[in-house]
Amino acid sequence: MKQIATALIFLLSALATRAQNGDSIKPRLNHIALSVVNLRESTEFYRDIIGLDTIPEPFRDGRHTWFSIGPLIHLHLIADARDKGDHARNTHTCFTVPSVEAFVNRLEKYGLAYFDRDGVKGKITARVDGVKQIYLKDPDGYWVEINDARW
């Protein structure tokens, strides 16, 4: 019994030392925030087109919408942009779906344009690793990638 207690003390001491050496401050993604012109329009896009679930937001001031985008990771829309932007496609947020083709069907139902990696409208990129991907713009001009990556 004494050996088990000694082993436990040693293990807890090692874990405490490891935490003090910096592992406890390793960052992880908490949220992404986007400034938007029209909160209703952007909320509908991310909820209805992209398919994200809204989550409670603490401000309750009509200027924020929060979405869950992963375990303990959120997307925050904040109604404080003055103008819609002309953003580069390489600056984008990416979401993975089970089927890019099924997602394209949803976009076509809503009449939304999508592009391949090279900017060709209505085309799907097939990457060298087999992942299919498309790009589209949200109401504020932010690029969103949709792919079918399995990892």
C-alpha cells in the first residue's frame, strides 16, 4: 500500500511539474469573430446555408450572434462593420461536410455562387489528396471554404 501511495505522489508531482513548465499555458482556439454589416443576413447565412447551430450569447443586445463550430469553439458575428469587404480567398474559414455535392445542391437551391480553388464559378476542386472543396462568399465578402476532408 505504501508503494502505491509513493507512486501516486511521484505521479502527481511529475504532472504538477509538467504543468508549471508551460504545458498549462498552451493556447487553443476559443473563437473567431467577424464584423458584419447586417447581423440578420449574416446570421441566416451561417445558420441556414452553412448549417451552424446558434448558441446563447451573453450580451443580449441584438448586435451579436454566436455559433458552435466545434467542441468549445465558437464563431461570433458582431454587427459593427460599416462596409462589406473585398477579402482575399486565401483568408477564409473552412468547414467540412460529409458531401460537397450535397452542399452544392443546397447552394444551388438558394441561388448562391461557388467557386473552385482557381476561382472558376460553379466548379469543384479535387485536391491531390482526394479532398473535394469549394469556396463561397458570405454576405460581408468573407470567404468560406467547404470541403469533405476526413481528418
